[in-house]
Amino acid sequence: MKRALYPMAWGLVLILTCAACDTSSDETASDADHPDGDSLGGDADADIDETTLDNEPTLCETACEKLLFCDHQEGGTGALTDDWLAGCKTQCREADTINEEVAACLVESECADLRDCSGTDGDIEADSLVDGDEADPDPPDGDADAATEDETADEADDLEDGDIEEDLAAFCGEADKPVARVALDRQIPVEFDVYLEGISAGTQMAFSGDVSYDPDEDYPLTYAWTLQRPEDASGGILPNNEASAVSTTFDMPGEWAISLRVADSQGCPSNKVTIHISVIPTCDALNLVLTFNVGEGEPSPYDQRDVDLRVTSPHAGSCSDNTINGDGACLFPLGDGMVVMTQWSNGAGQSGTTERMSIVSPAEGPWTVSVLYANDCKSWFDFSIPSCLSAAGTDFRLELWCEGSPGSRTVLTGTLQRAGDRMDWRLIIIDGEWRPPQPL
């Protein structure tokens, strides 16, 4: 398809609908060609089949769909949207004159040949918009209300013209258009929009479009997938957006949408099917890092101050550096998960001022995180009777974040004055998402 499709698309619509024509000029031309007051399609007072008009697109509207479809094929700009399509169809419905020759050309032509339908080599000029002879710039003498009535009659008769019904049957009528359908992970296919909630970030899903079909069997079908994703997401359509079956990985929380249109071998486009996916954060592991302050510089070798990090699972399993096994881990009961400690302190002067812990595969429910002042002795001497010469308080900083959940990082701070002081927070995980910690 030629890159010129997007900039020329509105020009083709103008040629199609004569939207830029002066209304009064059309009225004059209509009166001149039909002195008896009849419009092009027949009797102005004839009844219009409203059900047909509501349910079946006109040839002009089908041409609009073809332009949108081709713009999303390989080599297209992808710039035409559903809002553009709605505007194009509105022009079709409100136009005074429809250039059916251009409309039929757009519907029948391959995507790469759409430029030829303009008859201008892509250079679309305003003076080429009017079908037939050039109309007079001023309306004929007479009552302005009569001109308005003639215009309304022309519009009604054009809609009722039997030629349009023939074109619908011959070119992309609703009964002959292909039907796009999508099967998720090879399940039951759907041909209407679907909304999926609670999909975990990192999930990969497969979408099959080869369950689409064409009532008049103009095979093979071609496929055009589009993907809408959150701003910072990197998941794409694999292997490409023209494959019959594709997959994508929802690597970020947020609102996603994957859509499919198909076209038959005659170029007639289908409806669009969209799968809307609401992706929620996941938590493969909750990481906790505790650091406590013992003053500037390196702590004294005699500084025994120690702050412990402790977690309690929904089923009352508890883990700290006092309960870990030889591998530095605690296995919680009833499937609550497991805690792994990679760093802990037994006293500032001996093993530092940092403790690191990860809750792996945490169960949903309420968890408790505690910071406990286990030892407040600042100066310790081991005489014949070991004793603490002085005690002191300490400040601490606790940082929590969830793997696979950007934006979940939380920092908690506090001060502990003496041994036995503690601070506790309640954490709740629901649908794979940690809620902000609340003090207890």
C-alpha cells in the first residue's frame, strides 16, 4: 500500500461525497436536470425503508471502511482511527451527491491501487469534487423554502435509489462481508467486544483470528491486528500484525486492547472485534530492607545495638533472623509462602546495621511487618561479669517493594528509644496487588 493513503484519505472522501460542493450549486444542478422537481432516485414522497438504512451500510460507507482497513495493512500509516471512520460515514449520510463510480472503485480495488480511484494521480483538487457539469454559483430565482424542500426530497430519493441496493448486493453488502472472530487461547471464538478483568501483569495470551469466515467464501482472508497498551509497556504483537494467530505479553499493569479486522479476497473489510484487557499488578516476591542508624562513621566493635525485622503470615507463621534455618529461610504453613533472608544483624559492631528479607510467592490476606529493638546496648564490655556501660536509641528506615509491580515502592521510618520497643504495620495482598502498609 502506498504511504500517501492517509493524507489523501479525506480527499477521496470529498470526491466520494461532494462534501465541499456549495449547497446552492447542487440545488441548481438538481433543478436544471429535473425540471419536474423529481430528484435522481425517483419520487420525493416515496417511503424509505428505515430498517434497511439503519442496518446496512451504503456503498459510500463501505468505501470508508475500506480506506480504514487499507491504512492498517502493511505499508500504511495506521493513522486512520474509528473516529475518522465515524466522520467519513457522517459525510456519506449528509452529502448531497454520492460519486458511486469512485465508491465502487474503492470497494473493488486492491489497497495498493486506491490512489487510482481519485482519477487525479493522488493530487486532489477542489474543482474535481463535483459530479457532472459545473453548477451555477447562485440558486435560481424563486422561493428559498422551495429550494430547501427540493434538497430534502433529493436526499430522500438518493437513499431510496434501487441502484444503491444493487451495489450493496454486489459490493460488500452486510450479508457478504467477512466476519472477524477471535479465539482466546484456542477457546470458544467471539465476534463481539469482550472485557477481561484481573489479568496478572506478565501474563502471555494467544489470539487466533483464523476462526473468522466469509459468508460468500471469497477466500483467502487477510488479517489486520492492532494493539493499544499503557504508555510504558513494551509488549507487542507476535509474530506480526498480519498473522492469522498472534500473541502478546501484558508486561505492565493498566488497560490494554487488541483488535482484529479481516478482509476477503475482494478487499471487503469486516467488522472490528476488540478484546479489552485490564491488567493488574503482580507480586512474585515482596522485598524488605531494614537499616538502622548508630551515628556517623563505623560502629564501635563494642556497639551491640540490634534491630530485628520480623514478618507474620496470614496463618500466623513468623520469621526473623532468630527463626531462619541454616539456609537463611523460613517456610510458612498452609501455603502462605516462604521467606528468604540474605542479610541480618546480630549487633551493629559485629555484623552491620542492615537486614534484607524477601517473601516469595506470598499468599493473599493480611500480613504483619514488625521492626523490633532487640538490643539497645551502645557500649558493651566483657569483664568477668559482662555488662552494658551505656544504652542509646536508634532511627531506622524500612523500604518495601514488590517484584513485577512498578510504583509499589514504600519507605517507612521511625525511632526506637529502648530495648523492647517495636513498630508494626499491616499489609494486605488482594488479587495479586499489595495495598499500602497501615500502622497498627
